[in-house]
Amino acid sequence: METQCLICESSAVIDRQAARTIVLAIGALREFMQAWKILQPEREPAQWLLHSLSNAMGAAAHIHPDVQSFIADVERYQFGGFDCLCLRCGARFDTPSGAASGTQPGSQ
Ligand SMILES: [Zn+2]
């Protein structure tokens, strides 16, 4: 189910888990790019690529303390204790419980 912003009704809303996943993906990409810098010319390019991807995913699985701290800062400063963040207007709100879509407060 898609969560919409309670203010601007945009669907560009992420929750804390999505933010955590994005940070981990950036960490894996960074590991991959570092492996890219240290090219190993004796390997077959496809073999090297799979090996580097595997290393990057392994590094992402073990959350480095810096990454954990970064995730904690994102949750504290961007989400401020709320569950969801609208990427369009910056509104923060908790996940609407029950029937989420189409509800508008004060409609008569
Ligand atoms: Zn919004």
C-alpha cells in the first residue's frame, strides 16, 4: 500500500526502513567503487565484477559503526521520531493506521 503525504498528498514518501535501505545501498556502492579503484588486471572482467559485487554486499551486511551512526543521525534529524518523511514538502508524520489512502481530516 502506498503512503501519501498528509499535507501535499504526494506519494514521494519514505519511511525509516526505506531510508535505512538507501543508506546501506550507498555504503555498498561506496565499497564497490573502492574495489573498482584497485583494479585486478589478472582477473577476467566479469569475474572481477562478480567478486567486487559480492565483497560490497558482504560489507553492507556487516554494518560499519560509521554507517550505523549515519543511519541514527538520519532517523534523528530527518525523521525526528516520526515514521514517514515526505520528500516533496518535508512533512513528517506517523504511518496512518488502518485505512490510509483517501482519508482527509475535517471533510464534511
Ligand atoms: Zn508532502
